[in-house]
Amino acid sequence: MLLPHPATLQQLIDRYEELQAREATKSATPEERRRLEDTTYTLCVSTGTRNIIDALRIARCYCGTSAGQMTTAA
């Protein structure tokens, strides 16, 4: 399976975490919720997974993010 460049995956991880944080505090706009859905989908497709938890795990591993830097996915 082809994986995107680590920098691209890192950008997706960062975008997901930012949008997820806004959603968790109920301050996300409808546009931000849509971007969160799109980012979730893109992470899953990019990593060949079907759920965001697995997608984040694989993306972080591929990017070399240490376990101590990882946050819990909702």
C-alpha cells in the first residue's frame, strides 16, 4: 500500500486533533464539523483503515510520533 509523505500525514493528524478539540467543546461550526468528517475520511483512506483510531495509530507510527506525544482519539 502506498502511504502519503509523512509531512502530509502529520498535517492531517494536526487538522484532525484541532477540529476534534473544537467538536468536543461544542464550539465547532457546521463547516468545521464537515471538515472533521472529511479529515477523518482522508486519514482512513490514506492509511488503509476503516476507523479513526486505527488511522491515527498508523499515521502516528509512520510519522515517528512517540507514544508520549499521542493524544486519545474520540
